Amino acid sequence: MSEWRYIASRLNGDGTETFLDWNLPLSDVSVQESLSGHGGLDAKITPEVASLKDDDGKPLFVPWSTAIYAEASGQIRGGGIVTQLPMDGPTISLDCIGFSGYLEGQPWLGEDKYDTADPLVIDRYIIEEFQKKPFNLGLVPAGAKESQRVQLSETVTGKKELYYLAYWQTLDLDKERTQLAEIGGYEWTVKHRWADGDQDRVIHEIEYGYPKLGSRRTDLRFVVGENIPDNIPATDDGDEYASHVLVLGSGQGRKMVRADDSRPTKRLGRWKVVSDKAIGKDKVAKTRVASELKALSGELDITEITVWDHDNAPVGTYHAGDEILIQSGVGWADFGDLWVRILGVIHHPEKNTSTLQIRRSEKIT
């Protein structure tokens, strides 16, 4: 089984950090990894630990200043920035958002305009340009450098317009990055690792993959009764089926961003309406329609499994984006062997388990 420890550091805002504690006594820890999401870490501490000071006399835990990392068997498995310290009875909770979540609600103060461009290139540009002192986390882009060059802004009528990163409209860089990823058709995740040969320095990376991250893992075993409990929750819900999808985005009336599509069906036709004001571009709406249609096939599905820390698939050997084969045991024959894609991982160190958020591979665009 993996040996865990928890490390606190002070983010200095210039891309460096100062380590504060190498072995925090945390409890109720969950370490989250997410595909095209922030991930993070949640835990609890006692008030005695929370009241400790650093060498400068500042509290050890300061929102938007302290980072916490979870290490398993010498490798960093996740981390985040402390955002809140709510009291919870005799303990204090540590709510930590993954490093990419730092861009939530943050504006773009410049003005950049594009006719056609690669959304992934713009995404990397946002990450690099935003991180100027005192905003620098040391988070660097890695992995894929390009996706697909597209017309970034186009109305329902087909009229092409300029796409702007601008102080008067780009008020949430996290939402902007989400839309760019949908337009460009790429994925990303945040990773932390020790620098080669240097256990005193953490490398923070936002890894991009085009068209996707991860790989099909034939080297690991996920077998019911071996490293998966046999009480897997299954979904056979009519709400998981639609033959027609309508997506409505920002705007009002005839100027509203919209897209719709359908597929042939042997069942009764059924519409699914998605209303999301965060969708500000027609290309994003079209991508959302395609994703929804694929996900709403109505096939029996599983969305979550528990995996024990086991030699079949030790903690840290699988990641968000990977495809894994779940092999059924006695009493689970309705599924047979099923390939699924990992959308998120939540490690529970005290239970020696991990929760995998999954979908059938063929349902994911």
C-alpha cells in the first residue's frame, strides 16, 4: 500500500515557493484529479495545527497563499491552493482548489483580437501571460502545442466576426479557457512532480492533449472481486436517452446562440434541451450538441467505481484520460467486460481506495 504524506508551502507570487511543513497531520483527506478540470485537495486539521506560524510569524494556512501537496510513495499525486478555512466542529477544514482554478473570476486586462487562430495556442498564451508577478504560480504549459486552427467567432447566420481577449468582455479566464478547449477539441489536466534529482522543488504543469489525453491501459487490471468491490452501481435511466438535442446559449430571442441535431432511433423520439448562458459561441454550441447526443445513447452505463490500492493497479499508475477495461465477476454478467474512460480520480488515503469517475468509452466524444 502507498505511504502518504502532506506538504505545505507558501506561494510567493513570482513562480517560486517556500516550504513550510513537510509532514502535515491531516485527516479526512481526498485528493482530486480531473480531466479538463481543476482537481484539488480537501482535508481537516485541528485548531492547534491551524494556529501554527511560519518563520515570518504569518499563519501557516492563508487563503490564496498556502499550497498543499499530497505525496504517495515519493510521488506527488495532487495538490491545490487553500481557498477557505471553515470551522467544522472541533476541526478546521482545508478547501484547496487545483492550480488552474486560480484563473476563476480573473479578468484579461489587455486587448488581443483574432480572425482565425488555434484555440490551444491562445489557451497556452493565457496561462503564460496571466502569470506575471504577483500572479505567478510557476504553472507552465506542457504536452500538445497545437489543436486545430478555426474561425473563433461566427454567428448563427454565418457572419464571421473578430474574436477578442479584451478587458471589457473577458472577465473570467477560466470560462474563456473552457470554451477554447471545446472549440479546439483538446483536453488538459494539471500535474505536479518533483524536479529531477531535486526533492525540494515542485514542477507544476498544465498538460494538454490533442485530441485527447491518456491512453488505453492494457498493463493494468481492474477486476471485480480482486481490486474492485462487487457492488458496482449501474444506471439504466430513461433520462440518459435522447434522439434530438437543442442547445441554447447566451443572447436573447433570435440573437441567442443555438444549435440542434438528431440521430436515427428505433425508440420514440425525444428532445433534450440544454440551456447554458456560458456558451457564447456557435461553435461551442455545436460541439455541445454532438457530445450530448453521444452521451444520451440510452445504453446501460456505470459512472463511478471504487478501486482498492492493489498490485493490479497501484495508486498513481492510472490518471484522468486513461481508458481501462473493467472485467466482471460472478453476478455482474450483464456488463461483461467493459472499456471505460476515466474522467476524474479521487484518492482516499485513509481508506486505501480511490473513486474513479467514468463513462463508457463509446459515449465520450
